Amino acid sequence: MDKTPLNKIPETDFETFLKVDIRTGTILEVEEFPQARKPAYKLKIDFGPDIGVKKSSAQITTLYTPAELVGKQVAAVVNFPKRQIGPFMSEVLTLGFNNAAGQVTLFSPDSDVPNGSKLI
């Protein structure tokens, strides 16, 4: 868990923030990912007609089962470069926060929004 004091975090500006494209999507499929170094799932997430279905690897196995994840809306960065994780190509960065125990809790809207909606 990051314990960097707030006064030590480097500032950014609004223009730089706007370059990060964070969108909502609905998880369509979840697979176990035994080849990952840390326990993870392989996700297929629908970001709507403009972006489509993208793949992501997420270390969220301690708090979520595959059945709980299918149909869940999540937030993800969709404009990072693809990243090879073992034999899997992750296309988006699914967003979450560490809870007090260091487990990843997904960042998601508290009511349904259209897939592909941009964080504003």
C-alpha cells in the first residue's frame, strides 16, 4: 500500500490528466490465469461500440470469484500501451484500490452507465 505523504506526491496539471482515457466497461468473461506470477484473472471487458471488447489481467482473486465478476461494470485506462503478461496480452489497465489488507477492490460506478462512458 502506498504511504507516500500527500506533500511528497508530485503535482500534475489538468492537460496531463486529460490524456488518461478512463472508461467504463462491463466484464463479459473471466478466466483463471495460472501462468501469472501473482494470482490473477484474465478478463474480457465490453467498452461499447466505439472501443469494443478488450482484454485485461487483474490481480483480484482474493475478493472476487469469476461468477461475481461477470456482468460487473468497472473502470479502466483504455489508452495505455498493450502489455505482455506471460502468454497473455493485456490491452487495458483495470482500476482498483488496495483495501486495508492490501487486497485490490475494483473501481466501478455505483449505478449503471453506458459502456464506454468517459471519466469526466
